[in-house]
Amino acid sequence: MVTSFNVPRLVIAAPSSGSGKTTVATGLMAAFAERGLAVSPHKAGPDYIDPGYHALATGRPGRNLDAFMCGPELVAPLFAHGAAGCDLAVVEGVMGLYDGAAGRGELASTAQVAKLLRAPVVLVVDASSQSRSVAALVHGFASFDPQVRLGGVILNKVGSDRHEVMLREALEEAGMPVLGVLRRAPQVATPSRHLGLVPVAERRADALAAVSALADQVRRGCDLDALMALARTAPALACEAWSATTALTRGRGAVPDPAPQTPEGLNSSASPVVAVAGGPAFTFSYAEHAELLTAAGAEVVTFDPLGDESLPDGTTGLVIGGGFPEVYAPELSANEPLRKAVADFAAAGGPVAAECAGLLYLGRSLDGKPMCGVLDADARMSERLTLGYREAVAVSDSALARAGTRLRGHEFHRTVIEPGAGVTPAWGFTHPERRVEGFVQQGVHASYLHTHWAAEPSVARRFTEAAAARR
């Protein structure tokens, strides 16, 4: 049922990466939350790390809005699901405002997300090396697509009072409101490494301090009342909020399971236990995955492969998502009891869904350190960054998907695994290159490909049914 959904909202964008979107978006979330508002945090694109900081800032799950992986038609419903009951929603953009999936026009760009949400855009501009030219830059972004409503600018890295005056005068001539000015300052302590910011789970106390500092910086430099007034100009959205239960019932699959079951169709006295890897080494997960598993009838239990020496009691399904196992290879290797438990579970045919970091953990070794040995493959760090969207089709039946199931996903890693595919690969990539990738053996489905299960809820249902069959 289509309903009218309204929540004040802003999209925080920039002309390019590195302009300060994360600083401003996270700082705004925290500053408004400190005012007692319920703030819904969102991130355009596939990024897992920024939403962790957003969650710290707001006390709510950070949620992704990815028009490539989930389709443009799911952006507003997923937004409405996350923002239900909130006073304000803040969406951090990805890359530059108009940058999206390569060769696909506006698809998956911040601009497309803003249009789908009918949300005003605030442009964060690195003004460190310009003065009057800022007006030409902003005019270009404001006029490039008339359907994108640029509501104001936040100037970042402003050098002095005189510099601020020149920038304001130029933007006043262009008729563009200045909603904030952030001075050049020592970088707030949000350290980075080979794939971006260090995740919150690896530095929680320091991350809390960093978010607090960002809130203070934004509170002092931005007109929060004007920003809230702009957010309130967003019109109502005509959409039905996404629901895990509804998604499972309706499905979206091009290749349906035979005799599909509804969540109630499991008809068991006890829910199958799906253990999901967490902790500092495995931080990449979309909130909707656990929601879909729960709606499908599973009991979702988190465990930490760095410290837990056994799988959770009664585990009948195992999900090992993305993260940074390469950073923790010695500690993961040293936890021999858990490595053996995972290997025994897989050898017995237990269903295992592993993405990227999970793939490395299931291999024989990672940078020479013994891992679980489920897969006859060895992984190592590489200087080459593999990054980009992929279109994929399941090569064979597995605990996760039927052969022929099509999904869009994302690769993001600086590791290689040899061989890159097993005798029975997990996926055949159809775009942007044609190749096979990953491993399917017994109950294991392991691949570098990150996927968003909201795009194909049948994988959560199928995996839960496989876990239920192991009871």
C-alpha cells in the first residue's frame, strides 16, 4: 500500500571526494542528536565504514541507499524504513554529487538519490584554494541538473575572516545561501588506511571522541536552525516503507525457489540459529541482512572470531561478511579452536555465506598465516585496489541462491586469492567484465562480491531454510 511519508531531510554532497562530506554529515547528525532529535543516518552508495560513525552519532543503525545494488525503486522505501519515527534524516553522499556507476549516467549518484528522495542538497565545498571562483563552481553544480535542488553551501577549510568575506560575497552574488563555514583546523582524529577510515569497532572510544569533536566543529560553524528549516522544505514521499517480512512474502527474484515458503512456513518449534561474524575483524554488514534473516525465521546471534573459541550454541547457519581480516591475520590464526569449529561445521555440510573478508577467512592461509582451511586457496595483500560495481549471476545452486539468480554487487579489496574460483564458482560476472569468481562446495558459498539482500530477499529465505534443515 502506497502511503504518504514525510520526514525533514537533507542530502550532504560535494563537488568531489575529499571535500569534507563525512565531517559535515557526521557532525550534523551528532549536533542535531544532541538537541534531542531522533536523527536517521543514511549513506549513499555501498560504503560500510561511514555508517558506523553515523550510528555512533545518532544511536541508530547507519543505513545505505544504493540505487545500483538495490535498484532506484527501493531507495525511497528503504529510506522510509530507516527514517520511520524520526525528526530528521541526514544522507551523506558518495564521491562528487553527479558521480555514479561508471558508464551508467546518473545511476547510483548522490544526485539520483536526492531526486528519488525529493530532498534538498547541501554542497560541502573545499574553499582552501579559491575565493570568487567558488560562485562559478557552485553555479555549475546548481544548474547542471534542474531537478536537483541545491539549497545551500557549507564552506570547508576557510583560511581567515577576510577569506570568508570574499567567499560569502561571491556566493551572495550567485544567490546561494551559505549555511556554514568551517575553518582550517587540525584533522579530527579519524585515521585511515588502505580501504578508507578505520572502522568504529576497532577504535570505539577514540571514535566516540572523534564524533563529539565533529559535532562541536559543526555546531560552531554551521547554522543549525537554517539547515533544519531547509530540511523541512522536503515534500512528502509517496511510497511504502520497506519491510523485511513483506519483502520475503512478495519476493523480487527472477528465478523463484520451488514451492517458496513464507516466514511462517518454517513451522518449527525452534528457530534455526544463524551465527553472524562480528567484532573488529568483520565489521561490514548491511542492517537489512539481519532483519531479513530474522523475518525468515532465524535467530541471529553475533560472535567474534578474534575472541570466541566456539560457534554460538546450536549454530545451524554461518554468515561471515566483510571487514579487515588482513589486519588481524595473526590473531585470527591464533584462535585455533574457532578455526577448527568453522572447518568442522563446513565439512559437515553446514550452510555458510561468506563475503570478501569471509572468503579470506575460509581459505588455507592469509599472508602466510593459517586460516580455516575450508577452501583450497591462499590469500595475500596486494598493491592493486579492486573496486567497482558488478553484475553477477549464480553459476550453480547453493545454500544462498539458485542457479540463474541475478544480483548486482560491489567489490572493494586490496587482496588476491589464488585460485580466484573453485571447481564450482559462486558467480559469473556479466558486467563490466566476463569472468567467474568465488567458490561453492557442499553448503559453502564464498566470494569477494558484496551484495545487498534487500535486492533479492529470496537469498535470506533460502539460507534460513538451509539452516533450518540442519537442526
